[in-house]
Amino acid sequence: MDYVFPPAPQASTAVEGSAARFPVRRIFCVGRNYAAHAREMGKDPDRDPPFFFTKHAGAVVAAGAEVAYPPETQDLHHEAELVVAIGTGGRDIAVKDALSHVWGYAVGNDLTRRDLQAEAKEHGRPWDWAKDFDASAVVGPVHPLASVGHPDKGFIRLSVNGETRQNGDLAEMIWTVPEVISILSHSMKLEPGDLIMTGTPAGVGALVPGDTCAVEIEGLGRIETVIGPRG
């Protein structure tokens, strides 16, 4: 097939213990999926239906990479997240069958331009500019299901320059991984290569150039990101 210019390279993430890579198709993110984080954002943590936002596949950046402080913000925030990697697509997936569609799991950091998000909320606008920008989805190596199983409990922590800021447990999710997969699949067909960032615990906060931000999830290891000068 001919194109008028070369298409963008396939976005992908590393795979733990393999030279092969996991191709990324789309990134879905669950908003306010930990009660304590919902409270710190000024929202009621009742179990209302979850809501989602997206990042484009090209927003993925590898663990260990330096991420330039993004433009148009004075308030860049970190958000530690468990990432689900979908390996088998499907539509209208039942909760009881949802985990059979998972290929593996990774550690992630949903970088957010918090001031732009606040402005969008104030005016009833979408969050795209706040959430979906270059290098906004830090994703560590995907651990195949066979090596880690399905993590549904265990610590999820984030530190900045060695100081702990977020310290939660995967068991504190309001909506579990199977429920999130099922709900998403009733809105659109999930496909192999889709990533789901499942929400963040309390303790989100600002990053500045020069910071080293580390995220660790029990059983999935640790990733680091250095925040570089303003891009």
C-alpha cells in the first residue's frame, strides 16, 4: 500500500524477559477508581458507574526515559497506576470471562497537566489537553500473565526523589479489573493491544524539572522517570 508520507511507527512497550514487544493500539484510563483519591479531588467516592478518558497510543513512553516538562502547564502531576494489557479482543464481555482477555500487567504513571484539567472541569470541557499529551503515559515492561497471574491486591506506591507520596493497595479499587474490562467492552469492542490504566490511589502531587519519580507495584517491579527541562 502506498502512503503520501511514511506512517508513524507502531507504538509499543517492552515485555518483561523477552526481546519481543507489546504493540499498543489504544489507551483507556479509568477516572477516580480509588475512594481516597476521589475524596482528595473533591468528589463523592460512592460506587457510581466508572468513567473513562483516553490517551493516544503515541503517548506511551518507556520506563527509564527522561520526560520533558510539558508545555502549557505550571502544575504537572504524577499518578501511579496498574496497567492491564489486553491480548484477546471482544465485545459485551461478561465479568466472569473478563480476565481471559488479559495478556499481562505493567506498572504505569498517568502524567497529568492538573491546571489544564481544573480549567476544563470549570468550563465543562473534555480533559484531552490535560491528559493526552506527548509522553503522558509512562508504561513499564508488560509482565506476561503466566509469570504474574492476576494481581488484585498488593501495594502500589509512588515516590519522588525518594520521598513516598502515594501508598495504596490494589484491593482498594472501587471497580475491579474484570468489572472495568466488562464495562468498557459494552461500549466498544476491545482489541488486542489495548491498554487500560486502572486509576490511582490518593497522594497525587506536582513534579518539577529534575525530579525522579518512581512507581512500584507488588509483584510487578519498579519503574523510574526523570522529569527533564521544559519542552
